Amino acid sequence: NLEQLNQDFNDKMDKLAKQFQKMKRREEAALKEKEELLEEKEIWMRSGTEEMQQINENHTKEVKGLREELEKAEDKMDEVEENGRKNLETMKENMRENIKL
């Protein structure tokens, strides 16, 4: 009877040990899957960050180009305005000379 109880106890302990090992393997597999998902997420985040950085750089270049074009256009407008003033002064002088004649 004592031997039977001892055997039943050992059988139950073996069964619990096997269940524990099975649970441990499942937990390890779940942990590994979580680590893989985390790595995948980090890669995705980095690539998203790199993509956003590239978009930002492109946008910055575009804005810089547009600012340069605007400055050139403003310089051209200033030049045209200055030339217009000079032409107007020249026309006034010519009119004064013509009136004198």
C-alpha cells in the first residue's frame, strides 16, 4: 500500500514535471515570438523614421529652392524697378531738353 502511494506520488510528480516542461516551452516560444515582433516593430519604426527624415530633407530642399527662386525674382523686380526709374529720369531730362529747344 505504501509502495502504491509512493508510486502514485511519483507518477503525479512526473506528470506535473512534464506539464511544467510543456508550459515552460510554450512560455519560451511566446517570449521568442514577442522578441521577434519587437524586432520587426523596431525595424518598421526605423524605416518609417528614415522615410520621414527623407521626406523632410526633400521638403527642406524644395523650400530652399523656392526661397532661392523667390529671392532671384525679388532681385529681378528690384532691377526692373531701378531700370524703370532710370528710364523715367532719362525721359524727363529728354523732355526738358526738348522743351528748351
